[in-house]
Amino acid sequence: MARLSSRKGGQNRNAANRFRQAADERWKDARCLHDNKRFAGAIYLCGYVLECFLKFVLCKLRKNHEIGLDEAKRLGHDLNQLLDACGLGAALQQNADMWVAFIRINSWTPEMRYSGKASDERSSEIFLQDTKDLRSWLQKQLRP
């Protein structure tokens, strides 16, 4: 299990694998919710899958495999800001399908947790597919 470590002045650090593991677990949760017709919950978790995966990618691209807790909190939930921090926005825009998928996913906000609105199966399927495709695309960006 990934652990918090100390570095420079005792600042807590998160291992990159912790973000990857969180993304993987939220993905399983989203799939489970979708399979049980809890579509709004599945959509909600897809946003966290992408957030965690982008933080993982940021760590890997920096080659330090960690970001501080303060930075992780500062980067927060803003998927655009996370994409920009990774320096992958321009590359993503070059792939029309992935850019459209990102725009759709980017309608996600953490405030969705306060919504009592139900969602439909098709919307959930689209979110799940876009999340899966974006994760695959991001993973490919890590290869030399």
C-alpha cells in the first residue's frame, strides 16, 4: 500500500501509485453503480476517476512520482487545470475524438454530489466510455 512520506520541511507527499490505485478503485465503483442502474452515481465517480488519473499522470511526467498534498489540494477537482498542469492540453486537442470525450467529461463537478437528479443509462454509458478512452489515451502519453 502506498504511504505518505515526508520531504523538505516535513511536507507530506503522495506516491503516484496512490492516485493510480484510487482511479482504479473508483473505476470499479463506477462500473458497479452503472451495472446496478445507479447512473448518476456512476457518472459522478467517473469525474473522480479522471481526476485521480490525471494526478497520477502529472507525477509520472514530472518523473518524481510524487506530488505534495498541498499541491494535490490546490489542483483540486478542476480537470482543465489538471490537464494543463500535465502539459497535455494541446496534444489532446489534436485528437478530435479524445477532445470531444474530454469536453463531455468536463461537465463533471464535485457539486454533482448534492444533486438529487437521476440520470439515464445512455448518459452513464457515454461517461464510462469517455473515461475509459481518456485513461487509455493518457496512459499512452506516458510511453517513451
